Amino acid sequence: MTEEDGGDGEENKDVEARWWPPEAADGGRLGEGPSGSGAGGGGGGGVLADAPPPFSDQVLENVLENVLQFLGCRRDRNAASLVCRSWYRAEALTRSELFVGNCYAVSPARALGRFRRARALVLKGRPRFADFNLIPIDWGALFSPWLTAMVVTHPWLERVCLKRMTVSDDDLALLARSFPSFRDLTLICCDGFGTPGLAAFAEHCRNLRVLDLIENDLEDEVDEDVADWISRFPETITCLESLSFECVDFPVNFAALEALVARSPSLRRLRVNQHVSLGQLRRLIARAPHLTHLGTGSFRLELVPGGAGDLNAADLEAAFLASNSLICLSGFREIAPEYLPAIYPVCVNLVSLNLSYAVITAEQLRPVILQCHNLQTFWVLDTVGDEGLRAVAKTCKNLHELRVFPFDATEESEGSVSDIGLVAISGGCRKLHSILYFCQRMTNAAVLTMSKNCQDLVVFRLCIMGRHRPDHVTGESMDEGFGAIVMNCKKLTRLAVSGLLTDKVFEYIANYGKSVRTLSVAFAGNSDLSLKYVLEGCHNLQKLEIRDSPFGDAGLLSGIHHYYNMRFLWMSSCKLSLGGCNEVARRLPHLVVEVIGNFPNELDSDTVHKLYLYRSLEGPRDDAPPYVRTL
Amino acid sequence: MGSFVNDADNLRDTELRLGLPGTDDAAPEKSSSSPSTARGTSKRALEDDDDKKELSSPPAKAQVVGWPPVRSHRRNNLQVKKAEVEVEAEAGGLYVKVSMDGAPYLRKIDLKVYKGYKELRQALDSMFKCFSSSGEVSRKEGCEYAMTYEDKDGDWMMVGDVPWEMFISSCRRLRIMKGNEAIGLQSRA
């Protein structure tokens, strides 16, 4: 399934330690220089440079490295690195994937200098609220500095995964040219590049296995400048395993695409954009019968008259019938619902189904979903209504993740799903781990029911789209519902609240939400007490994003004891002033406190419109635009 | 009904309309013929909603940036679909990039937030005024900078030439040009 905002799921992802280089036991460990705390997740304290250890210790370190290579999870690795210097060194040399949760928390030199043998880099840049246009697009998070550093220090680089970073066409070209073993590129919610960059990348990256472009914001190009990047892949048999380009909103050279698929025998995941018609899709499936993941593109017939002609529904169904490895389906960007039955043959095997761009009704969904007994991940549009969700609840007993997106994402919209759908889901899908639910009508009772039925919930994100909406039956605030969630769902690590909420809900979250790591707040609370509760009570809080809530300096200051333990705090359109922010900056020298204005003159006023603070080893960044001031 | 007079209404009265009649920006979008769902089963909920709408909903709530929190990728994609469902003029550009000659940074704005050209100009002025060498950019006469936009067909036009409705449905990106460059565009029109 594509990783649209994978949230905490990514954090827990285990990493296989691969290709531990056999020569690692000897040399190269002299005088590593001063290295600070761990990248990203917070590792050890300052470790001073020292002379190479005596021989017997060296033997021990060799043994240690042999053992530590099997340690996959980065949290375990961070813990291991704190044991002593030996372990610190050994762990640093055996870490194969370097995860940096905030690209500004540590400099490329420092991170790359510590983990000299890393073969994979995962970098996250902008805060999540950037997705909702709360941060101007040139705020920062450039990939370039990391790339240019790695060209020198890590020529063995194999994998890069970037989220919310700015990547230029030149970066893509340089990436492809500089690393002969490079094989995996995943870009999620990035920007700054376009088809010319993709073309250069495809052309020069000879051993590419994975190119996954997910929800990126490509540069708009006038038609003449759009590059035919699909044609630029090598002419030979490729090692491609995964190719996803649903977000590349330009027509693609289909003949070249079909040829590429035909010469990619290892291809298992193919997700095309909406410029691929049903007829074309059928041909692609025929070329790649062993696909496990398929993004179906438009899922409608040719629009151009005289195109592929009519596609027989039976032909399409036969194509799917032959694809008996399919476990994940997405796309359906402009769905012609009459062709949906073609996917019946694969429904029973589906583990993941993304219909969140398909405008379909409950009646159209029902026959499909009633066959999806093994579904674990389901994304859908609210056009299927509460009735559609009932059908889901009836069949998908193993559902782990549900996302219900709004067809009409405005505050005044009718909203097609409600508390009824939520209750239905909670009754049928007892194993639910993660839910994202957009609606206009909700009740505390429904949320309470879910909290009792779905005790395994790890992620609970409810978005009542109309601001400050109360329980539509009782007229009360939604405090009790969310309170029940934190009380009953002991495994909860991520929470997003909405609707009419008072300080009370934050008191609940502080008292019961001890495992919460990520909290999203919008248009909620009455006073600074809310913020105070949360910052004092949620000991595991790492990411806090708040908008349009009446929290001021007093609330901000109550978190001073905790900000070094957090990845970031975002507050916009709250009641902060420069005074309070300056105070925080003064007392926490390793915190970068950015005040962001809509234009530079705004920064002189005492009101702080947007605050973004994060711990960092490097101090203020040098690439901040004029409307950002670091205190 | 609360009186909610805005400049857009005044502008609209005097505008020559070239677009399809009946496309009204301020009208609530709830005449949408969404695919039929089983909303009828939750009749009580619907009634509550109607009551609430009459009592408490303000005529046209000011749009809030980035709310509901749906990524623009998804929002734009579905906006196009909505237009198809409602058989209205296609709603193309929502978030468009704005560049200004001489300024090193691009910005992105949501055209839906503005009710007309006046608001748009105000917003752009305040966004970019720090970059203009002479400080205040006068809107009245002798503008040092001119606002242009690229439409669906890739042509660069002067902002203000076409009715607002048509503009927001066809604008792909904005560019604030130096005055002398823009003269060429103006004389073309």
C-alpha cells in the first residue's frame, strides 16, 4: 500500500541489516573525531575522539560487530550505542540504514561521519502541516546538501527514501550518476523536480529496482517541456521490481511503458497514473502476470474517439483472473463503475485495496467488498456512505487499517458518513489498528463504542470537518468520546482530535494517553491549560502539531522540560508572542525556534503566527528564507 | 438572512460575463447531486442537520487555509470530479504557484480563498511587497509590477482581463512581471 502519511507505522518498521561488508572488521576506525548524540532518534551523549583500542579490545569489537549486524530496529540500535564506547563504535559501523526524522536535527557531515557504512538513507524534512499549505513551498528541507556529502563519503549508497523534502532535477541526475550500486528510490510528498529529472534518473541508474513516487508535487511543465522519461530506461532487461508513478500527472508514452514492463521480468509492483486507460491496463497486466501490487490508473476506457475501441468486460476480467498473485490494488482514478466487477477474481486474495479516488456508491462497492475477506487495509471515499461501511464491517474481519476520505472536502459539505458508519465498523472490524475518518456528524457514543470494541487501536484520527462541531445528538462537546479512546485503547500512539473540544479532553489525554507519541490538534481547547496538561502529562510525546487553538506563552513555557525529548512542536494561529518564544529559545540552546511569517515584515510584530521548534545539534540553519526568523 | 455584502457582489454586478450563466461563486455547494447514498436511513440525523443549518450557519464562512486537512493532491483530483458530477464548468486550478521577477522564492496560494481580483491583488501585494525595490507597490497608477497568469492553454495573460470565475478555473500559475515586460502582453489584448 502506498505510504500516504504512514505516521507511526514507519517509525516501527524493522530494518533488515543487509550486505554487511566483509571487510568491516579491520582498520578505518581511527580517530573518528568528536561525534555528538545519535542522528534522529537520540543516541548517546558526546563521545570523544580516542586512540584505537588495544588488541584484545579489538577482537571483542570484531565479535560485537558480527553480532550487532543482526540488530535491525533503529530504536534497539540507539539503545545499544549507549552501552559503552565499544558498542557505540561497533553499532555505528554496522548500521546499514540511517534514519533521520528531521533533516535539520543533524548535519549531513555529522550523521554520515558517524555511520560510515550506511547503505540506505531515510530523510524526513518539512513538518506534516506543510501538506496543508501552512508553510510556503520554499521553506527548506533540501536534499542537495545530503546528496553532495554522500557522493564523497558513501559511494556504496543503495537506497534513498525521502519524505517532504525538496529534490531538484539536478539532484536526481547526480543521484543516478554517482552511486553505481544504487537501486531504490522512494519519494513521498516531495517537490522541486519534474519529468526532466526523472528522465535523467531513469537513464543513468543502471541497476534500478525500485522507483516509487508517492504523492509528490511535480513541477508544472508546459507540454513541450514534459520529458518522455519512461523511454529513457535502459533498453536491456531491467531489474525493476517496483515502479509507482501515480502522482506524475502527465501523459505517458504507453508504447514505451509496455515495452519496459515486457523487459522487466522481476516487476512485482506497478502503479500507473490516470493517463493509462483500461484497455492499456489490460495489456500491461498481460505482460506482467506475476504482479503483486497494481495501481490501475484511470480505470476507464479511452476518452479519445477511435482509441482502443470497446474493451470487453470479460476480457478485462480474464486478465485479472490470470493475475493470481495480486494482493494490493489501487488507482481507480476516474473509475467507470461498470467495469469494477472485473476485479472480482482477485478480491479474495486482496490484502490491501485503495478506492479513495473512486467515486462509487454503496451499491457499487458492496459486491466487491463482500468478497474481500482477507482485506487488511482499505481506503475509500465517503461516497459509499454508512451503508458501504456496513458492508465492510460485515466482511472484513481482519481489517487493520481503514481510511475514509471526503469527496467534498469543505466545511459546509453534507458529509456522507457519520457516527453510524463508525459504529458499524467498530462492531465488525475488531482488529482495527488504525483509522482515519472524515465526517460531518459524530457522537460521543459512537467514539466510545469504537474505543471499547477496538482495543488494538494504535492510530485514531477523527476529522469532523465543520469546525467546533459538537456531538450532533446531545449537543455536547466531543471531550468524552476522545477521552474514552485514550482511556480504553492502551496501545494508542497517534491521535488526531476535532470537533468541539474543551480543556477537558486534553486533561484526559494527559492522564490516560501515556503512550501517545503524535498528537494533532486543530480548533480545540479553551485555554493554556490544555497545552499544559499535554506537555506535562504525555511523557512519550514526540510530535505535537497545533493550529488555530487559544494557547499562549504560558502553555508554551510549560513544555520546556520536555522539548529536548521531542522531534518537533508546531503551533500556528495560536496566541503566542515573541516574548514567550524568545524565552524558550533562551532557556533551551539546542532547540531551534523558528518563527514563520507570511512575509518578513510580519516577523517584527509581537504576535507569532507560526512557530516551529525542534531539537538540533547544529543550531540555526543557514538556508532559511527571509520570512523565517530563528530566535 | 444575515447581510453579507462583499466586494465580489459589487464587482459581479458590473462584470461582463462570458462564462456559463448560473455559476455563482458564493452559492453553497450543497446543491450537489452526490451519488445516492443511504442517507435516507438516518433521517433523524438529517433533520438535525437542517435545523442546525438554519439556526447557526453563517452565510458564507471564510475559507480557512488547509482545512479540512486533505492534501492538495487529493483535493484537486476530487475537485475535478465534483465538477464533472455537478455538470459545472471544470474547476481546474486551486493552488497555484506565484513567482515574482527578481524574488528568489516561489509562493503557493489557494485561489478559492479569494472572492475577486481586489482581494487577490491585496494578498499578493502583502506577500511580495518586501521584494519590490521601491517599497510600496501602487495599485492605482504607474504600477512597477504587473500581474500575469498562465492559463490552461499555456498562454500568458494579464490578470483582470477575464471574469473572475473564468480566471480561477483556467489559471495554472501566476507571475508578477516587471512592468516593461508586461507591456507587451497588455497591448496584445
